[in-house]
Amino acid sequence: MEQKTVNLTVNGKQTTLAIDPRTLLLQVLREKLGLTGTHQGCDTAQCGACTVHVDGRAIKSCSILALQVDGRSVTTIEGLAQGDELHPVQEAFRECHGLQCGFCTPGMVMSVVALLAENPKPTEAQIREHLEGNICRCTGYQNIVKAVQHAAGVAA
Amino acid sequence: MTDMSNSPIGQRVVRREDKRFLTGAGRYTDDIVLPGQTWACFVRSPHAHARIVRIDTAPALASPGVLAVYTGEDIAATGVGSIPCGWLIHSKDGSPMKEPAHPVLAVGKVRYVGELVAIVVAEDYASAKDAAELVEVEYEVLEAVVDTASAEKATALVHDDAPNNLCFNWSHGDEAAVEAAFASASHVARLDLVNNRLIPNAIEPRAANAEYHRHDDSYTLYVANQNPHVERLLMCAFVLGIPESKMRVIAPDVGGGFGSKIFLYAEETALVWATRRVGRPIKWTAERSESFLADCHGRDHVTTAEMAMDDQGHFKAMRVRTTANVGAYLSTFASSVPTILYGTLLAGQYRTPAIHVEVRAVFTNTTPVDAYRGAGRPEATYVVERLVEQCARVMKLAPAEIRRRNFITEFPYATPVGLSYDTGNYAATLDRAMELADVAGFPARKAEAARRGKLRGLGYSCYIEACGLAPSNIAGQLGARAGLFEAGEVRVHPTGTVTVFTGSHSHGQGHETTFAQVVADRLGIPIDNVEIVHGDTGRVPFGLGTYGSRSLAVGGTAIVKAVDKIIAKGRKIAAHILEAADDDIEFSNGEFRVAGTDRKLSFGEVALAAYVPHNFPLDKLEPGLNENAFYDPTNFTYPAGSYVCEVEVDPETGTTTIEQFVAVDDFGNIINPMIVEGQVQGGIAQGLGQAMLEQCVYDPDSGQLLTGSMLDYALPRATDIPRIVLDTRCTPCTHNPLGVKGCGEAGAIGSPAAFINALTDAVGVTDIRMPATPERVWQAIQARA
């Protein structure tokens, strides 16, 4: 198939790639850029393991062509921590045991970072509502909700 | 051993594996790309049952980027064996179960939608997928056998060599004693139950990457798997005929298993077979729709259960008749799940003196059914705890009261179904659960709900499970074709840091933390000096893997035994250097000390002496400090607990909300309470998923999977799972040095019955089928009115 050029800023780094036009953003991140922290868990935009930020908004990278985000800024789980210092949401997941197998975790974290940017003090109901687009099979969501509350500094 | 004030045992140590998972540095199978990587796409059967008339691979082979296309005939021609079942069950007439051939790729016939028909290997996945669509397969569609309960009466046969689609008819217990007890019973409670079929859905899809090394004629297989040594053994010895010494299986980070990644699957077997022929590494990662079709499913039992009681509600005998669907082929543990892991658990927490169970396992044209979180024990608990609640209703006794009247209170206790419970205190967990659930306040809450037009119900589930699989000699008598011990190696480095190799595998359980806590405690060294290695047959001596909540009880004990050998050798080294008798050396807080003196050596000094043996008892001891241990348990462990669920139902809509869920478990000693709570919470969420949401649906005629995506199959979301109140009570396991029992499956085992008992209590009916969707609840309310 004819290759197309896509320009992306990924985790602050500008990159230009020649890609098959049917390539998903998720595939560009994982296969072209080696950013394997973003995971594919389903084919139907249900599980949210592939969640990344495009211009600060959480999107499911399995359901968008890389060409659709041409010229935009993408943040993945690899771009969240400052060196060795975890982002407060990452730290909260760790302290609250908000992860087990770790596979849904990058998507969960990216989704939660976006939530707190929009709504810094969410209620428990708002947190659970927001997390509807991310499936976790390990934790039963208990400690994920707790981690979000911890990161937001709201009482559990 | 350290004094308890410094001990990491019992501490909420934050997990050491988390940093890599939180920063995207985890390394799952699909993250691995090997030099020269190729990709595979499988051609799968679109029919539940069909004869393969003709396969034409030529158009696919001519497709761009395609390197190879192989069919079942190609593989069969190389003398490859059948995918084996690990457990031989005998029918009650003594005949062995029917074990039809389970080919890697279908030969002659396909028997479920999703069965592998061909493998296409190409330069990239898109090319492989494009070409897979060009493989032309002509099928002659046959009648499909789909329904569990009627499979024996179906006109079609899944396998010609399994008449009536019966795999086996297993029975267990004293039938004559049970019949006699029923003949003289004052009261009988009876329930017809369905344990709904589930699709596991670990969030990481199954994946494999196989590579053949020409330089030494060996293989490496990366695979999302819970027990790499078992995978290697089954694939090498039974299917491909490759020496185990030529195969390295690595299960790197694995994104959840819940049983579904225990088994040897056809996909990775085909990759290993093909990689040598293609001459390049081949990778396959399941799309989610493939996970739905081809990961082994769980449960799928149809049961009638009866309890005979005296006039005081004492249980006299229990009779259980179950039909269990094993799907189209026998998967690795398929035959043990509805038998050994089910029938032996039917005593529950009660002194029922006679129990008889008969299980008819049937083949159907559906995906193979095998272990899913709990594996047989959730099915058993669902039968026992639903039936016990029904007994209470028949006897007009409070559900807690009838349980107390029948609780086992003296240990050890030999059940009539072959287990020996070593310890427990069932009243203690029930008392605590009732206190936390404020059962005393329930009537007032029910009345208040009634004023709002709502129905409120309370339900109990007092489960028991047998974990720590298993004493190999007992398992062998019961048909296991493998041992069920575990292995551990402790390698002390010259500087005193330690690498521990365990045959258990962590795919979310946190072994790298819990096992390090155990080792750090026993050696009296900082936890940061302990590394845990798992999931690699090239590094770990041997292993049986992780399933059945066995990791700490069996795998942890193997490590403890290896550590104790290290300490024993360390004492001899210290005795030599300190010029004392071996028996005078004490080891505590990481120091070897001559008793009653201040002459001592640190653990690190002894380690260094072992590797720089200038002053060393070389006449009596080998240098180095590296020990192996294999541990075979003497009994199962018996975690138990009491769950109390309170629900409120809106009779207008059938919508049910869980107002409260209390779980009080007895897991014996607990190493890391934070991790244990996480396991219970996750298990309960899966159990409530089964009870409220999840149902695998096949079209009854065509055998097409109708719930084949996350859009069609309802997995629990954050809004579906209530807050869960947890506590524990402790009776330490009596037969392993850690006193631990296992916690990974309890939540999934105990919770469905608690929920349905609460729901039927609220609605006032005998049964509502799982998943209790609003529609089903509404229908039950209408039928009642």
C-alpha cells in the first residue's frame, strides 16, 4: 500500500514517519516508536488499555488512524513521569495497590490523569462513571477508585 | 528469624513490580519483537461442526509478503501428536473417559467456531491477515450439538468415538448411605441450578512468539502463560516430540490469567512447529474476538441438588446430579474441574454425613471449557450455599442458624467426599461478617426500603475451598498425570544479595513482593537484597506454575525449604570460621552467632566466605551458597470464609443494587495484607460479574458465539461493583511452615451464592438464574405475582 507521511509530537519529541495509511495510532506508538506501554486489549474500543492523550485529551489509540492526529501532540504512559519521579497519579496507584497484572494500568492512569485535569475533586460516583471506558479484570476497581481519590486529595 | 518488630511479614509492603507497570516498562509477550520477526494469522472455522471438504492455500501463498501457509494435513504428516489432557477420569463403571484426538490444526472436521484450520505466516500481521482471508476452505456443514443439558440426547455426535456425546459419567461418595438417609428424612430441600458459562477475558490477550535456533537446534517460546514448565512438558513430550532440553519457555509479564492461560493451546504449538520450517521467529497475538472464541471458557454446569434433613434442620445427606459441558475437546485440566475440584468440595463447611455426586461430562460443538478462577470450587460452593439457604427456607430457620447447626467444629475433619480439613473456625468468620453487615439492623432497613416500594434482601455464603494443589500421591490416585509439587532455588551471591527462582508464576499476584518478604524475613536481610525470578524454564529449575491459589502455600514453601538449606550450610561455614561447633551457631537477624557470645558473622560475610573459600571447611563442604528445594504438600489447604450480601430491588424495573457486600475470610497467616485484599476484591468482582452480568451465549442451532466481543458480553465496569467490606480471621494452616492457605480464588468462589441468595430473599422466589439481569429479576417478580 502507498505510504503516507505523518508528523507527530510524541512525549515532547517531534517525529516524522512514513506509514501505511491504515495504521492505527496505537500501532505507530507500539511498532514504529517502540512505546510498548500502550496496550491493545480489545478490538472494539471497550477496554481502554490503549488510552493516550492527544493534545491533553484522553483518547483510545486503537480506534483512531495515525493520520487523523497528524501534526498533533501525543502523550503516552512513558511520557508521564519526570525522570525517576512518578506522576502523582502513578504514585497513587502504587500506594493504593491500584494495579495487579499491570496490563490495563497505562490506560487507566492516562484516563485518570485526564479526569483530574478536568475535574480535580471528583466524587466517587464521578470517578466510577469516568472509569466506565476502562476495564480492569484484576482489582475489582476498589483500589483504583481509592487511588484516584488519593491522587485528588479527596477523602475515600 | 528476625524479631517481629522488624519483620516484613504481615506488612503492607508496596509492590516492587509496580514501577515498571506504571511507567510502561512492563514487558508482555506482544512487546517482544525478535530479529527477523514474522507474524502469524490463523484461519479459524466459521462453523460449529463441519466436514472439511477441501482447502486451497494457493491464493494465500501468492499474496504479498506471505512466507508459508500450513494446514492440519501438513502438521499431521509430520507425526505430531494430539494435544493432551492432564487428568484421567474414570466413569463409575470403571471405564476411562473418552479422549478423542485434539489436533493442533483441524484434520477432516471442525468441531467449534474458532477452531484452527490453517496458519498463515507473513512479513507483517496485516499481510498475514489479508492472506488468511484468501485461504479457501470448502465445508460440509453438519448439525451442531450446543446445549449442555440435552447434549446426550442430540442426534449429532461431536466425536464418533464418544457415543451420546458422553465423555464420562463420574460418581463419588456413598450412594447407598445417601439413598437410605433420603428414605428416612424428615425434610428435603431441592434446587435445580445452572452455573452459567463464562468467558475469562484476561485483559492481555493470549500471545506467543516462537523462535528456532539453528546453531543448536533449539527453540525459545515466549508465551502469555501461567505455568511455563508445564507448557514445555506438554508441548515437547506429548505433541511435538522435541526434547525438553531443546526448548526454553518464557512467560514474561503476563496480563492476567484467571485460569485461561494455564493450558497448552494449539496456537503456540503451531507457532513452534512452524518456526523451524519458516526459519524465522513467528509471533501471534490474539485479537479480542479470538480470545472470545478460543480462550477456554469456564463453568457451564446444569445441576440438581437435594439435601435430606432431620426435623431440627440437621443435614443428613446430600445428593447432587450435574451435567458439565467440556466443549469440543478436552483441554489441559478440563476433566478434573467438574470432578476432583468439584465433587470433593460438596461437604462445604458442614457435617453432612453422606454425600453422593454424579457428574456427566458432555462434549458439545463449543469452545473447550476448562479452569476459570476457582475451577470447580465456585460451582461446588454455588450448589452447597444455594441449597443450604433453601434448607433454611424449608425449615423456616434463619440462614445463619441452620449453618451454625451444621458447621464442622472439630478438626481435623474427614469429609465423606475424600478431603481432610486440617483447621478452621467457621463460626468466627460468620460472626464477624454478621457484625460488619449489621445483620441485626436488617429488618429495619428492609422495612424502610418497603416504605419506598423497594425489595430488600440479605444473603449468605459460607464457602470452603481446597487450595495448594496438591499432594502428588493423592492427585495421582485421583487421575492426575503430573506431580503437583513446586520447586524453588535460592542463589546467594558473593556479596550477600539473593536471587530466588520460583516455579510459581506471577501474572498480577505480586510474587516479586510477597516472596521477597518471606525470604527477607527468614534471612534477616533487607527486602531490596532479594530478587525474585519466575516464568522462565531456562532460569528456574522446574515448576508446576500458578493456579488453584497454590503459589504461596506450595511455591512459597519450596522457597522456605531452600532458604533453610542455605541457613544450615551457613551455620557450618560460620562454625568453621568462628571455631565453634556447628550446633553452637545461632542464626537470627541476619547474623550467625556463637550462642551466648558476641562472636558473630553477618549473612554477607558468610556468603563471601562461601565464594572466596580461603578459610573454609573444604574437607566437609562444597564452596558456594546455592540451594534447591522441591516441596510436595501433605494435604490441600482449606481457605474458608463467610460472605454477606445485601441487595435492594426496584420491582418496577428489576434493577438490583448491592447495598452492602461483606467478606470475612480465613486464609491462615497473611504475608502482605494489601495484596491479599486486592486478590479478594478482584475475586469478588469476578464472582459478581458471573452473578449479575456475564453470560456466554451460543446460538442453539448454529453454535455461533453470539457474545463474541466486549460489546456483547457484559464484563463488570467500575460502576457495577460496590464498595466491599473486608476482614479476616486466622487459623493457620497446620501443614506448611508459613501457615498460609491461599487467597486468589476465594472471592470468585464465595460471592455468586451470596448475591443470588440475597436477591431471591428480596424477591421471595426459590431461584433466579445467573446472570440476574434486570429482565430476569423483573420476570421473576411478575411470575411471583
